[in-house]
Amino acid sequence: KIAERFSGGPGRGRPQRPGKAGSAAAPDWPASLMSPVATARRRFRQWWQARLPLSDTLTLTQRNVYILPTRPGFMLAATLLVLLVGSINYQLNLGYLLTFLLAGSAVVGMYVCHATLRGLSLALLQPPPQFVGTSATLTVVLANAGPSVRHGIGLGVLDAAQDGNWSWTDVPAQGSCTVQVAFRPERRGLHRVPPLTAETRFPLGTFRVWAVWRPAAQVLVYPRPEVNPPPLPRGQPLSGGAAVSRAHSSGEFEGVRGYRPGDPLKLVVWKKAAKSDELVSRDTMQAQRHELWLDFDQAGLSDHEARLSRLAAWILQADRLGQDYGVRLPARQVAPGHGEAHRRRCLEAIALC
């Protein structure tokens, strides 16, 4: 009976200990209970970062520059303590000299390290739009109004800098330099630039001086273009115009003519030129009798993000072919057009859809 009571039934053998094969799985504790110190540190950092002002320019002063000893700094302090105790115990004058010489060097290095970062001015240039999956490049200009060169200054994204992703530079005296850092947005839309950090450990590496910066700029992220999109949809005939040209499965119009000097290279039909060794250009007068609309409802996919990816691929394809095209979205419509500004306008519309 005792065996049955512990084993859960007759003939089931010995009671099983927790953690052995066949026992119940250990409870899946949340991460906040497993690492309360890390959770408290993350919440404190979020609260502290929320109190920082949003600005695309920052001047480093004593109020926003912080300093702490590094691991080599703590090791130097322990070494100085051992040297001091040994010098006192054995009455070594040269030991006193070495101890206070190293201590004075550490104090001077602390002052120089803090002065290396203090007084710099940082300015963030407006980041260009990017596609999902590509790295958004942030360009920061560091200006030094002081009479001395600032050595060993690192700049990086705050979260990525903890993994060693730094961009290091030296800022000349009374000059400026440009540093580029990058981060990878994971979804489309308008994203605020993540917090940045500047750091230096010059000259001895015994102290770490850093500052945290929250830029106010935002990055527009376009949807990821579909890798192998279907051909462009057929153009719709204009009202009152004859349907002279039709679209092939490749999305190119049939109306072509001989190449004329001065025709843009994007209008040249290179496929036909490769086959017949004769340059021909698309007849833009015939193409103007059709309107190419890239419709969200006719993308042929059920997923919302997949439709936007297909529209992004179609926009890039139509722009390479030099065709006039428009975009129809559930809440917005972009009239047909062409050119770089029109392409950016269409990609912005689907990015904010």
C-alpha cells in the first residue's frame, strides 16, 4: 500500500524523484522571477532614458557626461593598495615613490579622460529612408571647438554598443569629423532613431567616460520588396483614347520605335537590342494612352504585409522601366507619375499604410 501510494497505482514501482525521466516538467518561471536584477536594471534604464530630452544636436557638458572606473582601473587601485601596504610594512622609500607616482598618473588620466569628451558637439543629419531588412545608416557630425585633439572617441547605438559595435574616431582641434553608425529596423513605418552613446577611455583605459543621447529624428522604413514578383498588371486605357498598346507578360509595352539620339537609356529595349543588334526605344506617346495602376486590392495575396511587399516590388520595377504609374491604397491614392520624387512618394504611401 505504501508503494502504491507513492507510485500512484498498483505495480508502478518506486516513487520518482523530481527532475528524473518520466517526472513532471519543471514549471516555466517567467524571466522577471529568474533574473530580478536584470529586470530592475532594464526598468531603471528605460525610466532614465525617458527623462532625457529629444534633440538632434547635443553639447557634452559636466551635466550629461558620466565617469566610472573600468576593470583595469579597479585592478590598478588594488595594486596601489598592495604597494602602499608593502611600503609601510617594510619602510621602502622607493615603494612610496612608485605608489604615489602611479596614483598621480591615474588621477591625471581621470581628468584627461573626462576632458576628452567634455565640450564636444554632436549633430545628427536626417537619415534617408530604408527598406525593411537593410541597415539604416545614421550620420553624426562631431565638432571640437577646443585647442587640442580629442583621441579615441567611440560612437554607437546604445543597445548595440554593449555587444562591441562601435565606430571610433579622432576629432581634430577646432575642427569636425563625421561618424556613421547603423541599426536594423525590423518593421516598416516611421521609427524614431534609437538612443546613441558616445564613449572614450583615453589615455590609460582606467576610466570610462560616456554620454547618452536621444535624437529626435525619425527614419522612414519601406516594406521589403518581394523577391520574385509577378509581372506588372495591365495598363488601363485612358477614357477617350484608343487602346493602341498592350502589356506583355514582362510588363513592357509593345509600342517601340527606332532609337533617336538623346533618348533616355531607361527607354531603350535592351532585350531586343541583344537579339537583333539594333537599338529601339519604347514609344512613350503610345504608353501615355494607358494608365498603370498598382492596386492594393488586386495584389493577389491575402496577407496585408505581403501585398505591400508586392506593391513595393512593382513600384521599383515600373520605375526602372520608365513608365507612368499610380498607387491605390485603402485610404490613399497617388496619381500616376514618374521620376525619383514620385517613386519616393509612392513608397512612403505604402510604408505608412
